[in-house]
Amino acid sequence: MFDSWDQTVSGRVHVYWLSGSLEASVAERLAASLAALETELHVVASVAPPAPGNAVSWLVDQSSDLGRAVGMTGPCAVVVDAGGRLAALVPEPTADGLVALATKLFDASMPAVVQAQAPVLLLDKVVEPSLCDKLIDHWRRGDKRMDSVASAAAASSASADTKRRIDVPVDDAKLFMPLRDCLVRRVMPAILQVFQTRIVQIEMPRIGCYDAGSGGWFRRHRDNTTRYTAHRQFALSINLNAAEDYDGGEVRFPEFGRQLYRPPAGGAVVFSCGLLHEVVPVTRGRRFGVFTFLHDQSRDAQYRQMNAEQKALGTQGIRMRGTAD
């Protein structure tokens, strides 16, 4: 049995060739070219070849399960990135095209020496471009909330000295559900793998706009220092628009250095709510993002008690939507 999660083969890009016959000489040349890019070639067939050789990995898939799993019925190549995520489906692939795609994935990062870094998780391709556009459109149409922060006195109050951001809650179920699916499929497994924490609750997401016209900042703070926020374990920040749309607006963790964190559009940064962080001022344009908080089962009773107290007082608590189970 072949296990792509096994430590001897994971951490590399994998190309699964589902295009029928492949000449042994072509397969060997392609495998060698991909190996130089930390990419493994697997030829997937319904039966084992009579003389597979040692240079190419052959996988037997008698029922064509892999093709059906990714919705492909004809000749194709399935490309999975080093993190085990589907990177591309290539109908009628060619050797040159696959080498070009592997090169792009290989060049996406460089073997730089890291001297200081905050203990955060950076993820790309969390939200599709079409959903990013829908979330920004929802912000434009929605009821705006200015500079809202939690304090010792209230779960939500305005503080322009601390925060300059305009928020709209994702309170439309038709928009929330696809966003929730993205988080459950692409963020929760990463948190479980990296932090060994199983998330069960997602706080209602907010679409926020940091606008250069009003300063577009969030001063240094932690996200779990009040009785209304003590249940929070992880903060999630998803960028929605392209880096070319604005200058500034990066997240910084000053306890761990001066590095600035800016995921690409659709990408996210996940970090402990106990980390001191800030959003540096936007100096041009607008940065749009989705912002929410996550916790596991151990914090759920604490959250529910706080929310019940807020309801009893006749004030609006922190609303939650859905579980990640």
C-alpha cells in the first residue's frame, strides 16, 4: 500500500499520471527532471506493468478511485503540493507542462536561513478568488461597524485610538456556509497538525476594511485579555484583495522581531490569541480581510457562560456560527 502521508515520502510535491500508457524511457526522463524539483512522479495504472523498473513509481488503482475522487474521468495528471493539498488537475498532460508546473511550485519558496520568526501559521489558497470578491461585495452593502474592540467594560465598544477598521459581520448564511467550508477543509486540519488542537467553534467572522483615508491601523494588543475574550485560542486573518491594491497593512508580532506578515489574496495567518500583535498603518488604498477567532472544546463552556451573562444583561454577546466538527 502507498501512503502519501508517510514521513518517507511526504513533504514533497507528488504528480500522479493518470493518462494511460507512458513509455518507460519518457517516464524515466520525466521522473529525473521532477526529482530535481523535489517532486515525485507516480504512474497510476489499473494493472502493474510487466517490468516496472526502479526509476519510476508505479501505483495500481484497479477501480480508478483516484480519478473519481478528484472528479476526472479522462486522461489527466493530479498534482499534490508538499503540504498534501491538491495543487492542480491537468487534463491531457505533457512532460514539459508538468515540469513547468513543478518548477513554479518549487520556486514559490526559497531556502533562506530563518533567524527570527513568530510562531504563526501561514496558509495560502484558503479562500477562492470568487468567494473573496463576494465577501468584499458583502462588506460594501452591509451595515458598517466602526473601530469595534472588546474592553474590560464591554464585549464591544468603539475605540478609534486603538483601532481604525470598518467591519461588517458575515451574517448571511449563503455567504457564511461556503466560508465555513473553506475553514473546515483548509484551516482546521492545519491547526490540528501544527498545534495539536481540534477546533470546534468559529466566532462569527467579520469582513474588515483598513482604509488609508482613516489611518487603517490596529495598535498593539492581545486577543484574549478581557473576560469577554478569554475563551479565544486562535486568531485567523484572511486577506481578500491583492497586494497591489494597497501599501502597508501588514501584521507584525513585535515580541518576535520586526518581520511583517502579508499573506496573498485568499491566504491566511493563524496565531495564538496570546501573542502581542499589531496591524501597521495602510498608507495607500484599502486592505480587505476576514477576521475571526477559534477555540476547542475545553473553552466552549467558558464561552457559553459569558454569552449567557451578556444575554441576561440585555446586551449582545459575541455571536458564534457553526462548529468545525
